[in-house]
Amino acid sequence: MLKPEILDPQGQAVQRALPRLGFEGIADVRQGKRFELEVEGPVDDAALARIHELAETFLANTVIEDFAVKVEEPAAAAEPVK
Amino acid sequence: MLKPEILDPQGQAVQRALPRLGFEGIADVRQGKRFELEVEGPVDDAALARIHELAETFLANTVIEDFAVKVEEPAAAAEPVK
């Protein structure tokens, strides 16, 4: 996700459109990206550390974006969300 | 997120690039969108139902995308993830 201090015109456009479309009560909308990674082998601390590095280095632009890595069990998939 | 049966060239490009960049062991990458909505007032069942409808109607293209609505506590923000 874009850092809070970075302007998000896409999210703002969505937020401004919602009342026109009949949806009130949404104070703010921010849009970001999401990556689902399917990991070969166990998702242990070492794998998570590598995925965190991968997300930080290649998937997120850390100058303007924050990111988080979360593990979802169903397919043993870890997914960095930025 | 794109439905599993829908081709995701962006995710595939990331997945093919990773070994070149020194990251092995990622079987699949899929890329999608993420919206963070800040809700005015309580995030009760009625609000969640409206946000689910909003996500289904305007944020997701349900022909090719799946989506999920999750509540994150810190800012009482509900975030549909597609």
C-alpha cells in the first residue's frame, strides 16, 4: 500500500465516486497491490525471511510504499501485501 | 485477485524473474488489487454487508476476479481484497 503521506489519486477517485453510486459513509479509500506467492516446501522462518527480503527488494517500492507479509494456510501460501 | 482459471501474465512475469534475481522456491505468483476502506461509524454487520455489495458491484470485476472483505481493527477499517 502507498504510505499514508503519499497521495493516492486512484483511491480518491473511488472514494468520490461512491456517494454518487449510492454508498455513503466511507471516509477514505486507498488502493494498493497484493501478491500471492506459492512457496515450494515448508513456510518456515527462513522462507519467510527470504520472502520478506524479496518483497522489500522487488515487489514493493519502499520509497513510497509500505508492505506486509502474511501467511495464509489453505495452500501453504505466503502473501506479501503492499 | 484474478480467479485461478484466469491467466495472470503480470504474476507470471514476476515468477519467472525471481530465479534470475536469486530467489528460488517460489512455485507461483499471482498479482491482484487491494482496497483499504475507512468506514464512518461502527463496522457492524449492516456496514459489512454494504461494503460487500460495494466491492462486488464496483471494486471487483466478478467475471474474472474473486474478492474477499476483511476487517482490520487498528483504524476500524474494512478492506475488500480482490
